[in-house]
Amino acid sequence: MRFRFPRITFFRGLAFRYSIFFLIAIVMILFVPLVIGYGSASVLLFIKAQKEATILTEQTVARFKNVLQPTELVPQTLVQAMENPNINAGEVLRIARDFVRHDTVVFGTCLAFEPYLGGKDSYWYAPYAFEKHGRLTTRILGSSDYDYFKMDWYRLPKLLNMPVWTEPYYDAGGGDTLMCTYSTPVYRNVGGKRIFTGVLTMDVSLSSFSRMVKSVNIFKTGYGVLISRQGKIIASPRPVMNNQNILDITRVGKGKLTQLAVRGMMAGKSGFSSMDGLEAKKFPSFLSYAPVGKTGWSFGILFPEEELYDDMYKFLKVMSWMFGISIFILLITTILITRKMTRPIVRLVEATHKIGQGDFNAKLPVRKSKDEVAQLTRAFGVMQDELRNYIHHLEVTTTEKEKIESELKVAHNIQMGMLPRGFSTPDNWDLFATLDPAKAVGGDLYDFFYLDADHLCIAIGDVAGKGVPASLFMMVTRTLLRAKAVAGTPINLVMQSINHELCQDNPSQMFVTFFAGIVDLKTGEMEFCNAGHNYPYVLGSGEQIRQLKVRNGLPFGIYDTADYTSSKFSFNPGEILVLTTDGITDALNITNDFFGEAKLAASLTALASKNTRALTELLIGELKRFSSGAEQADDITILALQYKTAAGAMPPPAQTVQLTLLNQVSELDKLAARIEELSGTWNIPPKTGMEVNLVLEELFTNVVFYAFDDQHEHTIIIDFVLTDVHQLLIRLEDDGKPFNLLETKVDDVIDKPLEERQIGGLGVHFVRKMMDSVEYRRDGDKNIVTLTKNF
Amino acid sequence: MEINEIKTDQCVIIGITGRLDTTNYSVLEKKIMELIDNNSTKILVECSKMDYISSSGLRILLMGLKKITLMKGKFALCGLQENISEIFEISGFTSIFDIHASTEDALKVF
């Protein structure tokens, strides 16, 4: 399965993440000074507001004092003057009246006397001068209805022996207005004694204070409030509050701070504190207050807390917006920048995808700068080049390996091709040999060939080692045998000569064990020489088995001067000589047991009655069963030669004859020979024999040339059956590709002029023309052609 | 199969003895090509001692005929045995080849 790179979405990308980290850092960095700034700004604002409020309070109080100063000073002066007995009370009154006329806040004055001290006949005597509608009017106060002796403005100064400011009151009988009265006790010297005579009052209209209080502005809705000693609200811009007692207002629904502030005010202290405000609703507010001179009044300035910070909040709001917008712009910019920075990486990733999918020429993004991404890209480029080179190298080596393998196959074919295949022997001899290589190219060999008509040379050998070197050594040995073994040369001398040659140039110190024998086909005598090879077996009739345990010299390739002797063996009729290599005894099964000599001897004994081909193939079959599952470790070679009967004792002619041919053109000679032989024994006319020969040659060559795609050896079996005295049935069987000759169109080929004549199809044409019947069938993996020919 | 070659004034006579089949047709092929290469464009194949021919052999004779005809030469056969004649008949070659009963007859056409 190919690995898929996950698609990088924007929110998982580096650009986004870097931007977020960057922004978080910036917000953190900016947040701290912002908080500190906010804190210190609010503290500064508070201090500034406190200062401002205090100053304003003091200024206002000073204004009050300015206004009230004459109101207090004038009576005190007059009262002092009155202590002098020479001063007339009427004179005092006149001065007081002038003062009223000129002063803005004082609208009335009264000189109230003790009983009978103002006039001898009057209990009450209190001349009162007051301004009304711009004119100064005088009236004498005091009656049973208006008993001023009980009033505060008279009672308190008398009692306390000091000037007193009264609480605000509405004077119904006197000034008919809301006012406060400053009463100063009057003393006269009567006979050296200082006697309380009465009081001199100054009535102050509160409406002018109201104007002053109303003119006090602080912040947006901040306002002033003037209260009396007992908490009565003298003046405020809030009409609801006038004439109310501040204690009543603040009694319900207000917090402790408010109570404290109000009490501080009423105690004549000055200060600055936070409170809940004086309105019905709670507005967290600040209160700055201070006493107004000796009046016992207190002036306060109230303003809502939020107004104090209003500007700051406004500023903060703007700041926040700007901050937000800046961060947003910063975010966008960072994303754009990081994207620009990571774009080459993204391109690199895309190129890497392509490389991963096998496109080694995928173009990498070009970076001219020398940053890390460029370095990474360059590193990738180097990697890509190396990968490309590596793949190229791999391709080359693979091709070479394939070439070597195919060459090995060719070598195998050459090696196998060198081994003789035609097992044609006189009828009283039966020969079969096989070589089953462990790897593609083996080190075993066998050979047999005629030295002359009566002498057959047989040989078997085993080169130590396997593979190409062993194979080459094997081929050299075999070639030397063919060159040196000539009729009349004793086998030991042949062997000596081969060994000498092999030792001449043997740099890799290879050696080969070898057995060779020359069999006199007439007598059944064999002269043999065993150069360190496995002992051959001899199978007699009646399950007798023995070995030719003779050593005639060292294996080839060890000493170039080694001597070889020869031994003799005489075949008894029916005996089979079996030559093997140690590939059989050394064959291993999956539990690593050897096949061994004992098992080989037992197997051969059991197979003694078979012909050589059957014996060989059955033995190999047994070996394969034994080692099934285990890898074949060594070449397996068997050569079997049987001396069937004494020469000349020919078997009676059979009505059925089978001919097995290999897929080689040279086998045609055998075919021709067999047909000639059959023509004699079955009385077939020469013309018929020739036609049969011709047809079989056509069919056989067709199979040899076209039926097989491989290079392997195949057999083609031809059965001849004499079904009648004058009818021959021929069956031809091959395991090649399916081919039905009856489907080939040939008739139109025949009548064409020379220029267009092709030879193809002529063979099939012969088959049809010359045979009496032709049948074709496919049986499993075999083509079977059945022919009949009458004669 | 054995091949002998007699050069006369008129032509080259190639005598075939024995079997001409898939195993040995190349010998004849080589011989004919050799003659063609030496500009011998008049060839008579003497078949009286040829006792077998397969399609491989016929192919070589056909090849020789085609090449020589292209070179405006002469390619003839003579002395075919009865069996061989029949094979020529079956293959339709009798109408293509210039076949003569004897060497003497054949030499007249060169």
C-alpha cells in the first residue's frame, strides 16, 4: 500500500499555528502594561478627582464664609458697642438696618429685648426691620401669639452665652421665608454689672445659598449639597431633597460607607469618601465634604464613580478597538508572511509526494535565498539525485543479474546439451543415464560413446564443488575423455593422460572423481578404472547386488604424475552395472538424514528386474520422495548399463513396436532405420515404407520445430501396430502445444505458380495424400495423431 | 546422402545418392548456394540414385529453381525414380520443374 500524505488544511498548517503563537505572545506582552496602565490611570484619576473635589468644596465653603462673615462680624461689633451704657439702642438698630439694606444675604435684623428692658411698660419688645419687595419695613415683634422668648433664635444664645446659628426654619410671623438666623446675645452694663439684655439677630435668606450651591458643577452630573448641623438639607440642586433631612434619605437602602460619610459631615469634619449617592437608586459615588465655618453647616460635593472613570473608559474603549484591529491586521500579516515562508515547504511536500510515487524527475521548487527552507530544498535535491542514481544503479545491476541468470541458463543448456542423449545400443544391451543438477549449472557428468563398432566407453564423474566453475571443469574433463579415449588405448592410460592434462592448468585446485570403462559389447567384458569415484553397483538376476570395490588411482587434478591401473569386470547375462554420484547417498531429507548407501543398495535390489530407464527413473522418484521439502544439495547422476542376453539371440518380431524419439532432428535416422527394419519383418513394400517414412518425418519435424517453446528435452513416442497383414496403424504422441494438422488449409497452396509457391503446408499435404486415414485428438497435454496405411 | 558434382560445358550436374531429408538438406543447400555464388546459373540435378526425399529436400530444390530462374539461368531435374516422381506429383512440383527422364535428354535443353 502506498502511503498517502494527509492533506494539510489551513488550520493545521504552520502558517496558522505560528500566527496564533505569535499573537498569543503579543497579546500577553501587551496585556501586562495595559493592565498596569489601567490600574495606575484609575489611581491617578481618583487622586485627581479627589483633589479637584476637595478644592471645589473648599472654594465653595470659602464663598459661603465670605458671604456670612459680615453677617457674623456686624452683630458682634454692635453688641460690643451696646455694652457701653452711653450707646443708645435706637442707634444700634439704625446701624443694623443700614447693614440689612446693603447686605445681599441678610434680609432682616431684630433686636429682641428681655421682658421690660426694651420699654418699661412692655413685656415683649423686639423691633424687627426686614426687606420686603425692595423696601425696608419695621415691625415690633412679640405678643402672646409670637412669644419669641421660647424661640431658638432667642433661647439658645441666652442659654449658651454665645452667638448661635439656628437651624433653617420657615418664619411665619417674621420674615415669611425659609431662613437661618444668626443670634448674638446682647449685654449691658447696669450699675457695673454685665446683664443679659436681649439678642441681636441677622436673618439670612437661604435662597441665595441655594443659588450658590446650584452653581457648583463637577464632572457630568456631580452636584453640591449643603446641610445644617442636624442634617437638614439647606440647599441642593435636587428639589426633592430640599427641606429633607439627610439622615432620613440615607437611613434606608444605603450602605455603611454612606452612613459614615453623613455622620462625618454632620460632625463638622471634612473628608473624601465613597458612598452610594443620595438618590433613591444606588449610584456608587464619591463625596467630598467640609464644614462651613461656625454655622455648623456642612457642604458636600457628590459625583458618580463612573463619571470619574468615564473618560478613561472611553479611552479604553477606543484603545480596545484599536488593539483588536491591530491584532487582526497583525494576524492577517503574520499568516501572509508565514504562508509566504511556508509555501516553498508546501511545494516541497508536493514534489516529495511525486517522488514517493516514483516520479524521480519531479521538479523541486527553486529557491535563490540561503535560508533554512532553501537548504532543505537543496538537501532534498541531493536526496532526489541520489535516489535517481540508486534506482538507475539498481536497474543496471538487475539487468546485469538477469543477464547473468539468462547466461547461466544458457550455460546449463550447453552443459546438458553436451551430455549424450541417444541411447542407441545393440539389442542385447540396454543403456540409460540421467543427470539432475542441484543448481542451474552442475559439476557432475556422465558420458558414453562408441570407440568402434564393438567397444562402448562409459564414464561418470563428480567435480568437487558446484556452480559455473565446477561445470566448466566438468566440461573440460568430458572433452578430454572424448579426445583421449580411442580404440585400442587401455583405459588406465586414457585416465592417466586426462589427469595429466587437467593438472597442467588448475589454478583453483579443483578435482574430479572419475570412473570410466570400456565395454566389449560382444563379450560383455569391461576394462575399467576408478579414480576415487563411488563404487559401482552390479545388480544380478535374483536380487543379487554387489559393488566393484576397486580403486585404481587418485581423483583427477591432484598429482599430474599420478599412476592409474585398470581392472576387469565381466557382465553375466542380465546383470546391470549402475554408476552413481554421491548426490544420491548424500541426499538429505527435511530432518537432515542421509539417503545413504544401505538405502541405495536396498532400492537397487528392488529395482533389479526393471530395464535401465525404469530403474533410473524409479530410483530418482524414490530419492525425490525421500528428500521432499528439502533443497537438493548436490547433482544427482545415474548411468545404468545392462547386458541383457548373449549376442545374436534376437527376440521374435513383435506385432507392436514402440519407438521413442527425442525432439532432435538427428533422431530421424533412428526413425528411418526402424521403418526399414519393420518393412523387412512385416513385409511392407518399399514404396509404402517410403511413404510412411516421409509422413512420419514431416510430422516429427513439425513437432521438433514448432511444438515446444522451451529448450528442454521432450520425447515423441511412435507406436507401430500391424493390425492386419496389409494394414499398418501408426500412433504418434507428443507433449507439445496443441496442433491439429487437419485444420490446416493446404490445397490452394499446391496449384500456384512458381513465384508464389511456398514450402509450408506441403508436409501436411503429404500426410493427407499418402495415408489412408488421419485422425487427431488432444489428450490432456498430449497431441495424438493416429494414421492408417493399407498396402 | 552423398553429393557429387560434374562440371560440363553446358552446365553443372549435381548427383544425389541416398536420402535427402531434414537431417541433411543443408548439405545440398550449401552446394547450390556455392554454385550460385560462383555464377553457375545452369544446374542439372541428377536424381537416379536418390531414393528418398522429404519436404525439406523439396524446399531446397524449390529454392534453387527460384534463384536460378531469377538469374535467367536454367535449373532442371532428371532421372527421378518412380517413388520420387510420385512425391513430385503429389506436391504439384512436376508442373513447376523442368523434369527429364535421363541426363542425355536434360542436357539437350541447356
